[in-house]
Amino acid sequence: DDLPHRPNVPGGAALFTALAARCCGFRVAVHSVVGEDYPLRWLEEAGVHLSLVRLKGAGGRTVIRYTPKGRTLEHQGPCHRDLSPQVRHPYRTSLVHIAPMPTDIQAFHLRECCKHGAMLDPYPVLNEQTWSMFRPLRERLAALLLNEEELQLDISSLGDDVWTILKQAQRGGTTTNPELRWEALPVEVVDPTGAGDAFAAGL
């Protein structure tokens, strides 16, 4: 991640979720694709198990900008598909967090999960087209995890059997099935990057 007024730092949903889950005391493994330059010590020193495909050369970069209209992301380097694992993970686990990656690859990993065994973070949006790929696999979902920018369909159309968590930043968030609401706690914001992924890990 290339952040405003900060040096480049390791980033990505898998990193933030894994580190936060380790802080919660869970056993954690990451199944991913990285470039030769990725500083894996951040994960290794935290005790995260790794299943990796190594690309030749540098990995991806994401330039993150915060503007009055919201956050913008600019990806540089290998495309998102090349940075997404396209083989099944080797671990025996009861819950998989499927991080943002192309929809067909997310569907592949969801198909490999056990019943109620996946927390899915759709990418780039959840609309009628992407939901049509996930709908036949919804019994494998433990939860759908979204923010308001990603949700581009009527949330009630997802069905009564899907637990949906909608993150609303400083306004807290809501869930369906069961219907709950939570308020955000007032804190001093140091850097919002990765906050949603850390929330997913705690959840």
C-alpha cells in the first residue's frame, strides 16, 4: 500500500485480516500469491502459517488516496487475477475468509468450503450478476461482509438464509438475519486503512 504522507507498507485484505485475527488469539493461515519483494516477516513474526505462490519480480501496489468524496484505489503492477490464488488452500479449517479477488475465483474458493464455512467479502461489488454466481453456493456462507459502496442490489433479495453484515464506517453498521445494529465507538483515527478487514477478523 502506498498511503498519503507515509512510506510504502505491506497491505491487502489478507494481511490485515490475518494480523487482526492473530491479535484475537486465533490460529491463522494465509493462502495467497505474492511477489518476490513482499515482506513476509510481518506475517511470519505474528505466527501466521503461509501457503504461497511466488511471482517472479515485484508484486502489486495499491495507491490509496483519501478525498472529500471518499477513498480511491489505483492498482499498479500484476493484475488482480494474477495475484489471486487459483488452487485450493491446503488447510483443514472450519472458517475461511475469502478476501476480495475476481468473482469467479471467489466462487471457486466458496465451492471448496464446508457448509457455513466461509465469510465472503465480494469484489468489486455485489450486484445481481455477481450474486447469481454465489446464490447456488449460499449454504456455504457463514456471512456476507460488505460496505455500502459494494452493495448494489436490494439487500432483502439475498434471502432469509444469508447473514449479511453491512459496514457503515463512522455510523456503525447493520446485519440482516438476525436484524441488528451497532454504533461505532468514538476513537482517535490514526489510519483507516485495513479497519474493515480487522473488523472482519474480530467478527
